[in-house]
Amino acid sequence: MLELKSSAVLLDKEVKVGKTTVSVYGLAHLKSFPKLRHLGKYMLQAICDIAEEDKKYCVLGYCSDKVLPFYLKCGWFKVGDKWDHRDHNIISSKDIKDLEVNEVW
């Protein structure tokens, strides 16, 4: 028997892109098991599909340098450097140039 587990939390958030406030999903606690079975990749695609259906501008999240290559490999973008005192990159399902995020989730 092979047990597969995947979970994530999506939070309703607002951020500024340029001078415009947009509604996004904040991605928190993405987990998948076992690793190397593409579950995380499929989960990210499903999350992006949900965001599109719900008319969200994009999905944003935070990740450490250790897992950043995973998100980039899945087609996500690093859209911000380390935020505040945390050692996390800001990542997005959309390539955003002028992003302003005022909180961590």
C-alpha cells in the first residue's frame, strides 16, 4: 500500500501591485508526502486553478532558500527578497515586478 498525503492552506489576502490593490490567495503550509512523486507540483497547479476560478490575481507565499528551487521548477517566480526578519523569499504564481506585501502569513 502506498499512502499519499497532500495539504495546504489558502488565505484571502490583499496586496499592492504598483498602485493597485489586488485580491490574492496567500499560500501557507504546503505539504506533500512522499517527496519525489510530483504531488507538490500537482497541488500547486490545483491551487492556481482554484485561484483563477475564484478570480484571484495570483497566489503568493513565502519559502526558504532550501525549497525555492522546487517552486521555480514548478513555474513559480521569486518576486521579493527576504521579508522583514524572516529568512523567507516571496514567491508567486505570476511574475510580478512592483509588489508590496505588508504582512507575513
